[in-house]
Amino acid sequence: MSDIEPNYPVQQDTNSPRPEKKATMRLGARELARISASVVIVISLALIFAGYRVFKNFKSQRDIVIAKENLHKLYTALSVYSMDTNSHFPKAESWTDAAMGYLSAPPGTPGGKESFLHGPGDGEDVGYVFNDLMSEYNLDSATRDDKKKSVDLGETPLLIEVVGAKPNQHMAIPEQSNDQGKAVLAKLAAFSHYSSDPDNATTVVLFANGKVLVFTHRDLVP
């Protein structure tokens, strides 16, 4: 009998994955982790952006409310001033000085009564500019100082918002009864609220009859 052992075939363990299959599984797990991380980053950025937009909208709404309050206060001050000056608005070159004498602020108001002379915008603070057409305007007369043609107080701006406006700053601002006047106002006024949206960027205007109106850029320049 021969001492040579029979050469039986070696059976492979079919339950253990092949080396290349293990590598494929490891690669899939890494790719899945990367994809998951990317999705988390994208969602986080989207939430941050959405939150920023909500904050910006809230801030613009608040700033417009502040502008309206400031302009109402200033109109009241200028109206009371006119009662002491035979129904005349102040001279354009000293309108701030005139208004300050009739403004008051509650104790503890940051900036005191001077805080009504400017307000927040999306960037720099805005101040208010007086309309030259209203300089020494006689509110009781049908004509301006009985010499010049009267203006429509409901169509004539008294104060407009301008970025960085200085005390007593003034300029000529036409009536808003036609497209030409609106186009001029669109160039002069600061649209400092919702300013990231060119069409809906907003400004606040005080008219000579006491109305405070809000305009988008599209309202003035369709």
C-alpha cells in the first residue's frame, strides 16, 4: 500500500466576503458618510440663510415704524412752531434748529429729543432733509407769502429720508402729482429699507399736510 496521501481539493469558506468585496463595502460606508455630512451642511446653510432673511425683514419693518414715528414727531414740532410764527414753516436753512425747540422726549430716551432727527436703515443711519418749497411757507394763505403760486400740501414732501443727512440740510423736492416729480424723488430719497430688493426697496416720506407715506422704488419708477 502506498504512503502517499490522497490530494483532496481544499474547500473555501463561502461565508466570508472576498477581499475585493470588503474594500467595496468600506468605500461605500465612507462615501455615505461624506454624502450625509454634505447634506447636513447644505441644510444648515439653508436654515442660516432663511433665518437671516427673517431677521432682515423684521429689522426693516421695525426701522420703517421708527421712521414714521420720527416724522410724525417732527411734523408736530414744526406745526407748533408755525403757530408761533403766524402760520409759517421755518426757513429751510434752519428747520432743524426750529424743530428742536418744540421737540420733547421721555426721560431715558437714548439720544434724547435729537434721536428724532435720524433713524436706522439697512446700512448707515438716515437723516431727514427739508423741502425748499416749504421754506417759510404760509399755511394760512392760499399763496406762498402771497407772492408765489400755492402748492398742493398733500402732494408736496416736507421731509424725506437721506443717508447721513446733516442738521438743517435742505433741497428742492417737487410735488408728486406727476411722473416727473416722482422720478426726481426716486433720485433724491434714500431707499434704506428692504434695500437688498431693488424693486421693493423702501423709503418713508412726510408730506406738508402731515401725511406719512411709505414708497417702494417701484412705486416711484414703475
